[in-house]
Amino acid sequence: MSAESSDPRGSSDSPGSPGPFTYWRLRFRAWRGTRPFWAGLFTLLSGLPIAYFPYAEVKIGGLTLAMATTAGAGSLIIGVLLVTLGLTMWFHAIVRVFAGVATILLALVSIPVSNLGGFLIGFLLALTGGALSISWMPGVPAAPGPEGRAPHKGTRPDGAGHRLPFPGSRDGEDPNVTDTTAHANGGRNSAG
């Protein structure tokens, strides 16, 4: 039996190539990193108990216990809006602050409207998702280095590879202070 036929992927030309699962996992990871993913997930999940519990029926033997309230329609609307806001956080990250504030407001409204916000499960998930959405900021991509790769944090631009606590810092000095800042020359800044 040859080495080519013993390879489970069917090809011995590229032994280090990732499989389809790894490819899609890395694509999902890259997609997740460019948006408030966890905020959207918590917000989406918060809408489910808020919309479900007012319509739930529990059967115990021959007895049917219904949680139906007069605000069932309001609970359904709040739940659908929270699911929509969660999807908005995922696919339109530019409106993340608006979606986060709207999520927190809907969570507060769900307390009196839908069984204490889905028995506090949906309420707490919505508060967490809204807070994460408001606080999320997109990352700043690193500038490509001389070989086209992004430089590693803490390395010198000349490629020497020495690790520094702050790029360009000198012993005991603040790396952000230069001769052109107001901190130079005893706090006085000269115009010419």
C-alpha cells in the first residue's frame, strides 16, 4: 500500500493544509472578531424567554397551568424586538450603541410587562447584551511591516526583535512624551 492511498484526506501534496472544519472555524472566528458577537448573542437569547413564558402551558397530570397574561402581546413584541436587535448587532455593528440602549430600555420595560422580564432570565441577559453592545469598540488593525506582515507588539520597527514594555520608550520615561509636547522644557511650549 502506498503512502498516497493511506492519507485520509486523499492527497499527500499538502500534509499541513487545514480541513474544511478548520477553515470554517477560522472564518467564523474572523467574522466574530469584527462585531459585538457576544452582545448580539445575549440579546438574541434574552428575547426567547420574554416572548415564551406568557404563552407557556405546563401540564401536570390532567391539570393545565397557563401563564397567559393580559400583556401577552406586549411580551411577544418585546421578545421579537430583542431578537431583532441581537441580529442587528451582528450584521450592522455601526449601530451598536443605539441597539445597546434600545436593548436596555426594552429589558427595563419587560419587568412589568412580561412576568418580571421572563422570570429575570431574559431581563439579565438583555442587560448584559445591551451593556456589552454599548461598550464594544472595533479593533484597530496593525500596520503591515516591511515584509507585508503585521508587526508583533513590543518589537522594534527596525526588525531587531527586542521586546520592549512600550514601543520607543527609554528607561524610566513616558513613551508618549516627546520634545514637541507641553511636557518638554518644564511645561513651557515655545512657538518659535
